[in-house]
Amino acid sequence: MKIIKRDGTIVDYDPEKIRIAISKANEEVSKRERVSKDQIKEIINYIEDLKKPRLLVEDIQDIIEQKLMEFEKYNLAKKYITYRYTRELVRKANTTDQSIKELIDGESEYWNTENSNKNAKVVTTQRDYLAGITSTDIARRFLLPEDVVKAHDEGIIHFHDMDYFSQNALHNCELVNLEDMLQNGTLINGVMIEKPHRFLTAMTIATQIILAVTSSSYGGCTVTLSHLAPFVRDSYNKFFAKYKKRNLSDEQCKKFAMEDTKKEVSDGVQTFNYQVNSMTNTNGQAPFLSVCMYLGETDEYKDELAMIIEEFLNQRILGFKNSKGVYITPAFPKLLYVLEEDNIKEGSKYWYLTKLAAKCTAKRMVPDYISEKIMKETKINQWGKGDAYPCMGCRSFLTPWTTQGNPSKALNYVEGKGKYYGRFNQGVVTINLVDVALSSGQDKDKFWEIYEQRLELCHKALKARHERLSKATSDVAPILWQDGALARLEKGESIHKLLHDGYSTLSLGYAGLYECVKYMTGHSHTDNGDGKEFGLEVMQKLNDKCQEWKGQEKIDYSVYGTPIESTTYKFAKCLKQRFGTIKGITDRNYITNSYHVPVFEEIDAFKKLKLESEFQRLSPGGAISYIETPNLQNNIDAVIEVIKFIYENIMYAELNTKSDYCQECGFDGEILIDDNLDWYCPNCGNRNHDTLNVARRTCGYIGSQFWNKGRTQEIKERVLHLDNKDDE
């Protein structure tokens, strides 16, 4: 006889389960109210004598209750019914209650390390996580397709930021149209903010805008300094007019006005940095912010922009003080420095800024570098012209788009000009490439068959994101949709038109290309042969599917090299559960990010960047490459050589250095990781995370609140890609 369980699964009949259930109810009543062993046997015999090929588990429970009543064991029947009801509640319960308890008690490994820039101990973060747990529960049970949830749970795909899905207005990342908001005014919490008339005021307003924007989305946002440059000139003109009133010569007025302007730029940048790093948005963290430094975005205000860039770099080199008064590396804002003809060649007008950027990178890991040259070769708009623009947050790039009408109703709209600020990404779903490979058993025909099925599942999940967002009106986040950050729609107006025709994007993420290729071919994708060829083929398939979906739906799908900060650990655990431990494939606590060369593979920095550039071109929705370096503060020339190489060879890259501090002993060097994946000070042995300041590139952005075991192991196993010859 077979038993049909409540979830539809069929199992063998087991009389022992009946005996246990009745016995537990027996223990809850007095001896005279209990049924005997013989009576229990009688119940079992009755069920078996029915000779049914299958029974529902509910049918068996009904029979037990009926028999207990026939035995006149009414109190026992009541206890059994109560037991049955209690078990039903347990079955219906999800993990929400347990997750909440673990979070509050500080016992959850997941929530304690879910985000390396969030402190799960503080109430603001806990409030965000508590809301997220509940929201995730709603999304899983009511909003998302069952097969998507199942695939997510099994680590076949990852539906990112499920905790924000139930709110239909929340999207992933954006480029903030700061120019429109500052030049034409905006509203924050219903208060009119008019155009500022000096740089310091503009910087203060900018931080308030950033806080409001990042509280209305869940990814990263980017602002550009070119939108702030005109206000430097406004300040200069005010200072000049002040001195002119004192009957000073023009030369004196210029000199004094410039001195005052530089002081105001310094104060404004300091205000900006302090506020960004001291504010906490509704997500329980400092705003996840990137700041773009691109001289090519302006001709009229280029010198003013250069002044701001210089000050940002100088202040970042200095760092921020911790509780001990020691300067440390902050996580945000992330700095994006665009390499171009005016700053990449020795002797060029702004070469001094690039040298300063190199010094900053050696000390604080930022800025990261975007090559205008390579980007314009890669990001080709519909008119055949290359565009250059920053990423949203740490790596998410928009698709090229030249204005054809003004769907966002932006007040700084220019017909025929590339439109990037004011655009956004709708969301991300990531495919686990390693699972596809292992599920195929190294059969390539089966691999492509499974790959196709998994991609369609990702498509289904992405469509769910799109459809959820399509229900939003501008009222749900006025700062985004009504007051200029992304649009200036009317009250109550749908955001639907901003989700089509390329204005925003949906990201098809991928993870574990290395392990996928290694399992299927026996080679790394760094090998010039079967490994690399298969890896590029896998990447091309991702792009082909995105183009297919785009053609069908007029929605911009784009391939995205997902950071997978916590997902790398989750995927690794799921793979071990499904396939066991496979040497070189599933024997670590993490899988490799996107197309990256695995962190443990010995490879020269320049070879790594050149190789990864081929794969980066096939990840147009976003990706970043990096090299791991020793301390290069005394070898800035080496940093500059890497920067020059980036300009000529790869669109977007960064250098990873170490920038740590132990508050217990004052050690200023690299905090290490032991074999148990615990951080410790090599000088005094301190293992207290509260008194260790550690900054590491998580994957595209800097984390400072420590990491899960998977990411920690990945950090531990990173090898250097560049030698520091001056230290030998």
C-alpha cells in the first residue's frame, strides 16, 4: 500500500508511524483513558484490511479518530485531534518564524554575513532584515511561480533581492539625473528644494538626494561630478564679485576668488563624504553609492570638474577616522575614474589627476578605472556611435540608448543625445552554470539541452520582476518618478513606459563559468584551446537568448556578471548537496564569480586583464575585472603601468590592495585569515571583529563588515597577479 502525502509525493505505507502518533497522544491522558497495544493493533489491522492500493494521509488520520471514538476514548481522541492540528500548523509554517528568531538572537550565519556593508547587530539593519524576511515569505508563497522558487531553493538559479520583491516599486540600480534635480529643482519629503547658487549648497543637497534615492531602491546608484561642476563657477563668481566691490584689481580679485573657491570645494567635498558615510538609509546601511569622475562629460566646466576630482582623490587618500582616531579605508562612495585622451598620456593637460588617482588606488583601492577608448568601441548606439558612461553602483551597465522622445519627461532632455542619467535596471536573476554542467554528466548535447531549459526558467523569473514593477505608479516613490531622479511623471502616472524600448534593462546574471568549463572540458577557460572556446560559446549563448527575448518583447535584457557576494556560498553548498564533493569543482565553499579567472590560479596581471577583456565584452550588462596586488604605495609607477594597460585593453577594471588596522595593538598592515576561516591580527592575535578594521574588495565594491565562509575562503585563496619589484 502506498500513502499520498500532502505535498503530492507517494511513499510506502509504514504502520510504525501510526503506532507512534497514537502513543504520543496516549501519553497526554490518564492510564484509564488510554488505548491498549491490542487496540492500536486493531486500528492498524483495520487500515490494512481495507486493501487499498493507496490512501491519502488524511484518510488514515480520519480512520484513527473514528476508531478512538468507537473505543469511547473521547479524551484521547481530543488529544489526537489536537496533535493532528498542531502537526498541520507545523507543516504549513515556513521558515519565517525561525529566521526572525535567529536574526534577533544573533545566531544566523546567513543574516550576520549577508551583506559585507551591513551590521546585523544594529536596529536599523535588523528592521530592514525583519521586513525582508516577511516580504520574502510573501513573495515565495503568493507572488512567484512555484518552479522559480524551487529552482532558487535548490541553487539552480538565484532570484536576487527576493526580500524586496513584494513591493512593486522597488528596482535594482540607477544613474541619478542629478543635473535635472539641481538645475531645475526637486522635492524631498514634500519640501521644495530650489536650484542652489553655490557649490557647498549643491553638495549638501546632493547628499540628501542620494539618501532619498537609495532608500527607494535596493541596489547601487551613481552620480557624476560633472553635474556639480557648474556650481563651482557660481561660487567663484560670487567671490569675485565680493572682492570687486572692495575696489581691488581684477588680478587680485581672481587670486582671492580662486583661493576662496578652492576652500569651498574642499569644504563641499568633505561635507559630501562625511554625510554619505554617516547617513543610514532605510536599507540599514550607508548609501551604496558610486561617484563618477569623467572629464569628457563637459567642455564648458572641465577645469571646475578637475578641481572637484582632485579634491575627492586627495580626501580619499587621507581616508576617514575610526573610533580610535586612525585613518582607515571607507567602503563608500566608490570612485569611478574614466581614462581618456586628456588624462592618460604623460604631458596631457589632466595627467596630474591620473597620477593622483594611481596614488589613491595604491592606498585605498579606489578609484576603479573605465576606459573611454574601449567603452566607445563596445557600447555602440543605434546610430553606430560609441558612447561612454559610468556603471550603476559597482558594475551594472545600461545598454546604449539615444533619446527618441522623452518618456521620462526630464527637464534636461536633449533630442538625439545619448541618454543615461535617469535610467535604471529593473532586477537580476542569475543562472548557476556549474549546476548545468554537473547535471549534464559531461555530455555536451545534454548540456546545451539543460542550458536552454534553465535559461527559459531565468527568463520566466525576470518576466516576473518586470510584471511586478509594471504595476507601479509614480506615487510609490516620488523622488524617483516625479521629482527628477529618474523621471518627472505626473501623480498617479504609470511607470510602465520606462520599462520598455531600451529605457531600462533586465539583467541575466551568471556564475561559475570557470567550474563549468573545467568540468566539461578538463581545462580552464584561460587555456587557449577547448577551455576558452567552450567558455566563449557559453557566454555567447547568454547574449543570443537576451537578443531573442528583446526581439520578442521590446525589453532590454542584458548579460550581467553578478557579484554574488552571498550567493557564491549558497551555490557551493547546493552543489555539494546535489552532486557531492568533486575535486576542483565542488570542493570549496564558493564558486567563481562570473567569467573571472579563479582566484587561486597563477596568472600575470596583464595576461589576466587581456584574457578577461574578451569575456567582459560578452557581459554588456555589467562586469568588472581585477588584479590582486601587494602594497604598491612605494611603487606608484607600477600602478600607472596597469592603468595605461587598462585604457588600451579592457573597459572596466580595478586593483585590489590591502588596507587594514587592528584597534587593539595599532597594527597597520594586512589582517590575516587562519585555516578555520577566522580573521586575526598577525601582531597581537586579536580576533574580535569589533576591533578589527578590514577592507576587502568583495567583488566590484569594498566590504568592511566581514563575510560569510564562502567569500572568506575565496579572499584567503587569492593569489597576487603583480610583483612589487621595489620590495625585493
